[in-house]
Amino acid sequence: MASGDEDRTVRTTVAVIGRTTMTTQITTPFHWTDTADQVSEGIDLTGKRAVVTGAASGIGVETVRTLARRGADVTIAARRMDAAQRVAEEVSADTGNPNVHTAPLELTDRRSVAAFADSWTGPLDLLVNNAGVMMIQDLTRNADGREMQFATNHLGHFDLTTRLHDALASASDGARVVVVSSSGHLFGPVVFDDVDYRFRIYDPVSAYAQSKTAEILFAVGATERWADDGITVNALNPGAIKTDLQRHVGGSLATPEHLQKNVQQGASTSVFVAVSPLLAGIGGRYFNDNTEATPATERITDPAVLVTTVAPYALDPENADRMWTMSERFLAA
């Protein structure tokens, strides 16, 4: 992925202790106000193939738009084909890129995930796991008995990405997987002994939190397993953006208005993680506002600080291994 000049700082690995890699933070001059177009300026994606899940609305649309503007061949993977087709036509007209496609994908339906993966032919350079659901108010499970937020946000994407492994591994210049998580992961770890709330009292916040923690753990686990295949996986928090994601909580945001983003700003970290040449070969990290997050050492209540941090339990390699094993077991059932 070619790029123009980029005045950025990337600090590299400084020590390795056991399985834990001690690194310093990756920083850039970009801020939370920068847009997807700004963070990708000068990058040419001509000849690259990308898939963006859940891109029929919200920040997924703007992620597709910027990737298409940079020349990528992009497939919108979504539940609602009518909305996806409208987005594809609008983005093609806006960017002048005719290579914007659609394909059906329902992440909570294993048959749909398998059908999408089986229909994919050739290499895949970029996979942006963008689809998600937030804070379903009542306990809901999919057909396999999995709690719906966990099933959608993590397990469906785990299934999809592992099924597309060979396509990702065949990308000529290496492939990237982008996992759209959330600062909501800070509200709780994965409760491995009861992810489906069969013993706990259901709580929308903790269910959302563990699903988003699981997504970050997937990035850690996949990086350890797939780095030699040329596949890097990173997670991110897009920030607070008013979209259809908030439909289960009345469409409102708890984040102060001065910290909220528009959709182009909300898509920026996804695009940055997907295309920045400075992240080549770097995986298993979590990013906020186009820079790597700082591990939290205590409970944080200041919203402006909270969104710059990551919970240590979400980056723990042992938790990542446990999450990977559990996910495989669930999908083998």
C-alpha cells in the first residue's frame, strides 16, 4: 500500500518477557477530529480487495466510501440488501469507483456466514469487522443458544474471519483484519464461565462489554496464530457517533456532546488501522482516535480520559487463548 509522506512516530518493541511483549505506544499526529479521508490521504489501494461488514449504515458507509475513493474493490457485507445496494450505488457515484459490491451476511446465522465465505474467491487484502449491536435490553439468544451481543459482535466475526483465513493469507502484500470494538469493553471482561447469562442476571451493559472485550482478545489471539501467514489483526474504538447502533438505548449517547464525532470522523480509526503503512506487520493492538490506546491502571470516570485507554484484561494473551478455544468449541457444537 503506497503512501505519501507521513510525519508520524512509531515506537517499536523494546523487550519480550515470556509471552508478553513489552512495547511502547504507537502515536501519530492525527486526532479524534480527523476524518477517514484525511488519515488515508496519499494512499493508493488500486488492486486491493476489501470486505466491510455491516456497511449499509453508520460508520461502515464512510469506511466503504473512503476505501473506494482510494481505489479499492469493496464488498459491503450486510443483512439488508436493499439498503446495501443503495449505499453501493451512492458510493460508486460519489467516488467514481464502479467496484463497490454487495453480498448478504447475517452474522448470527452460521449458514449465512458459511455461505458468504464459501462464495468468496481469490485473495482478500482487507477485512473490516464493522457490524455490531449494542445493549439489547432483554436477554436474547440466537438459534445456537448464544447471547445475541456476543453472537453478533464477536462469534459471528470470529467464524467469518477464520473461514476467510486462506483468502487473507493469499493476499500478495499481506492482509489486515480490522476489528471495530468499543470503549465499552472497559465496563467488563469476558465472564468465561457464563457468557450466555444462564446463571447470571442479564445486564445489557455487561453483555455489550464482554462482547467488545472478546473482539479485542480475538485480535491478540489471531496475531499470535497468523503473523507468519502475513495476516495482522488490530482492534479499535471508533468513538461516540450517533448512528443506528444506539437504537436499543433510545438513540441517545451518554458521551458529552463536545466529545462526539460525525460519521467521517468515526470511520477514521477503522481506515487508519486498515491502510496506514506504519502499521505494516503490527498486530494485536487496540487503537483510539488514530493512535494506540494507553493501558488503564485503575477505574476511570472522566469520559475524555476513558476513551483513550484499554483494559489490560482485553490484551492478556492467556485470556486471548481461552477466548479462542471457547469460540472454536462453540462453533464446533
